[in-house]
Amino acid sequence: MSSPETFATIINGDLPVLVDFFAEWCGPCKMMPPILEQVRNKLGGKVRIIKIDVDKNQKLASELNVSSVPTLAIFSKGEIKWRQPGVQQANTLVQLLNKYIVS
């Protein structure tokens, strides 16, 4: 039986990781799932997309200074490469992620 993945193991993996920091009570956050689905459809297995509920992961949100939701961040090889609060469009995210995809 393998242990559950930690945030650190995910962001240190081979694939770039798009992280959506959200909260259940956040209205704009509810706009992100279909956008993330578009990104997943365009990039498939070349990237990893995860959602982090800031209310359930307050320590992580605090460590990363996430003060507003949604906040999107791209990690590559464990390093934060880009981050932006607010709803982002799928095409913008795809262009950003393409910089970190190793072909």
C-alpha cells in the first residue's frame, strides 16, 4: 500500500503542476472547474492540476502566503514559477504551462 501523496511530492514531480487554491464559500472560485477542465483537455497528461481548499489546508495556504481566493500557481520541479489571484482564462493558463512542459 502506498502512502498518500503530499503536496511536496506532487510539486516536486516530473510534471508541471497547476494549483487552484480555493474556498467553498468563494463565488469566483466556482468559475474555475470548467476552465481547469479546458486546460486538462488541451494539455492532457503533460501537466498535473490539483485543487487545494484553503480552509482545510490553512497551514499550507499560510506558508505560501495565499491571502485571496482563487489564487492559481504553477510549480515546476518544486519551485513556484507563476502565481496570480483571481479567475484566469484557460488559454492564458495553457500558454503559461507550455513554458514548463518538457517534451
